[in-house]
Amino acid sequence: MNKKWAIKRITINLTSGEAQKLEKYCSMTGRPATDVIRELIRSLSTEDEQQKA
């Protein structure tokens, strides 16, 4: 495992529909689920970021 990304490991529970949607998106884009989930997390706004704006 790449130690750069070994900071925190999480497990998520998805419904079958959510899992299928993620798999389909990954298949269409050629991107791994990990990258897609990371990008979605990075796009979340936090209270700290809202105060800076």
C-alpha cells in the first residue's frame, strides 16, 4: 500500500443501488472508486471554508 494514502482507512455501507451507480460511474470514466470518493469529499464545504469566503 502506498503510505502516502495510508493516513485513514474507512469502510462505508452502500445500498445496492448506490454501489451500482458508483460502479457504473467508475466504468464510464475509467477512474477507481477511491479517487471518485476522494474528489466528492474534497468538494464538500466545511464551516471553516465558509467563514473564509
